Amino acid sequence: MTIIDLFRYSWKSLVRRKLRTILTILGVVIGIASIVVMVSLGLGLRAQSMAMIEQYGGLTTIEVREGNGNNSSGKGGGKDEKKDPTAGKLSDETVDMIRNMDHVEVVSPVLTFECVIKSGSYVYNCYEGYGYTLEALRSMKWDFNEGDFPKDGEPLKFVYGNMALQNFVNSSTGQGYWETNVLPDIDLMKSPLFTIFNTEAYYATQGNNDQLPDSEGGAEATNTAPPKKYLIPTAGVLYGNTDDDYRNYSWSIYCDIEALEKVLKKEYRNKAIPGQPVKKNGAPYKKMFYNEIYVRVDSVEHVLDLQKQIGDMGYSVESNYEWIEETQKQARSQQAMLGGIGCVSLLVAAIGIANTMMMSIYERTKEIGVMKVLGCNLSDIRGMFLLEATIIGAIGGVVGDIFSVAASFIINAVTGETTSVTPVWLMLMGFGFAVFVGMAAGYFPSKRAMELSPLAAIRNE
């Protein structure tokens, strides 16, 4: 018999017993659909976890901060800091050292700042201002509601988080969004926004002495000169609604670090910028020191190695790598558990295929005996029953994949999120598994058919 003859004969045998064949295929469909859907739910949970990690800083980002002095060179800080206030601080030299390391894609110093932003009667006390290089900001690939990141060489411009408007308070009533649940009538892109960087002088002139750590009374506060206001235009507002769409950047302000340094040096001319170390005589250093260094690695696989290299220099290093490992471990456990639940259904389907094949052999015992007497090869008889079982598995696999894709679509539509992810490789795996189960379930019945005695088979009633 040729392969085509075997296929034609097997197909006719299956069609001859339509109801039994359909019920057996249905068992395979349920089993494959269960496995694929369960695994797709695990993949969906993993994708959601990874998306959340990406939102909270990214999978390939490293944050470098001042160290604890554990390195032999003393660059990481510690006891040397008593002699040298700059020991362990992050400087341009530190940035250059990290930039020259292998697998570093982007590196940027990070300068944090506080400011007060005024628009009409509204005041925004900002405690989360961050200056990055424009290269680093663009590498974050954030989306915008309006505008974009500043362009190279532009004067200082701010990029606001999507929920920054919630922080504006009406100075007349002392109430803001959190008290009234009403956003201020401010257009961040168009309204004039005046920024005060010398917050200490501002609070002193406002009489808010509780804001000042060294303030001793209102009399001295009134002698403080009013701080300068800067009209800082808005470059853009980051993506998200203004009410409840929290993201890592929602309440923060971002800007170009070079433009920020120029304004701060102008504001604090011949004085120490807040947060910067000073010499023993109180004079500021000429160079700038940073609160943090932002590092983006070219691949997740290199995060741990690079993190160790920087840590060995004596600096404090953080990344989402540990979180990634824990998340992947949980995802694997969830996928194994969910896949195991689906395998139970497929096991039942395999038993159904074996039962169908055994019943087919019992019903066709005389037919098998006649085929043997006529000289049919034993391998053809075995192949015929194996092919029937394989066809049942293949059809069940295809239909099961279709049902699983439909189920994933419905789940995602109902939840409104990507709860179920069904990649092509998962569908191919489901199909291949169904074919394998069909062949495995049909092996012993086909072997029994091959071993039947021709004379006993012909005499069988």
C-alpha cells in the first residue's frame, strides 16, 4: 500500500463511524484547547508583569548611587568622606568610567531638584524634579499626550507627568485636587508657568518657617529677599489621563540636565546649589555632583554582570534584575500549574483515542484477517491504525488551536487587558502535542491488530 492508499483507507474508516470519530476528536479538542488556553494565561500574566517592570524603570536599566566605601580605592565613600566631602560622590568622571564599560548603551547623570511653580493663584510645590541628558530621556521611549522632549541646545523646558496638575493648590483657599476633586484651570502647554528654584528663600518670604530646617522665627524670614522667578515653557506632557492613570513618571517633572545646570548656576551664583557638597570654608565646588547615574544596558543578559562591575567600584547599584528573576520564577510555576490542569483533559482524550482504536479493531477483526490472508504487509496494517489515530489527533489539534485563539480573544475582550497571550509557537506546540498523543494512543491498538492470527481473525464473529 502507498501512503495515499493508507490515508484513503483510514479516512473512509473514520467517516464510516462518524459519531464515534466526532466524539473522540471532541475530546482531543477540549484537551488541546485547555492546555493552550492555560499556558496562554500564564504567558499573559508574565507579559503583564514584564510590562509593569518596564513601567517602573525598565528591564535593562541600572540605577547607580553613592557607595558605602567597601572598595579598596575608597571611591565609594565611607571614612574618606570626613576628609573629602566629595568622596563617593557621583561626578562626570564616574559617568565616563561607566560609559566606557562593555554593553553600556546609554548613560546619564541624574540631577534631582525641588522648585515651586506658580500659575495665577495656583502653586505647585514640586519635590520630584529630575534632570537627565536628552539621549537618556529619549531612550525611555515614553509617549506624550502633547508635545515632545526638548530639542538639543534649547533653553530649559519642562516635561510634566500626566498627573502633575493634581499637585497645584489654590493659594487663596489652600485647597487643591485632593480636597475638591477638581483639577485646576491650567493648560500646562499654554498657561504661563513661573518657576522658583530657590525654595528656601521662597518659603521664608511666605512665612512658612516650618519648611526651613534652620529657621528661628518670622522676624528673620521677613528680611529675606524675594527669589527670582523663571518663566519656564513646557516641552510636553507625558501620556496618561490626569485622574487615575498612575505611571512611574506621573507626578514628576523632567528636563535636560545641561539646561538645568545653567539655570541653577545662574540662580546660585557664588553659592552652593542645594544638595551639592561644599568646601570647609563653605565655598561651592566648581564641578557638579549628581544624585544618581542612569544606565541602560544593551541586553537583559548583561544586566547582572554590569551591575556587579559597578558595585565592585564601591557604588550602590540597583536594578529590576532580582524582580525579573522572581517574576519569571513565579510565571514558570503558574504556567506549569495551568499546563498541568490542561494535561489532565488531554490524558482523558488520549484514553478516548485508544478506546476508539481498540473498538475499531474488535469490529474489524475479520477484515484484518482477510487482509493478512491476501498478503497485506503487517507494517501496512499497523500503519493504517496508527494513521487513523494520528488523523484524529491532527484534526483535534487544529480545531483545538482555533478554539483556544477564540477563547483568548474573548478573555481579553472581557477583561479589557492582555490577560491571555497565544503566540504562534504555542499553537504549533499544541498541534504537535495532539499529533503525538494520537500516535501514542494508537500504537498499542495498532500493534494488537498487527499481531492478530489470520485464521482466528477470519473465524471471529
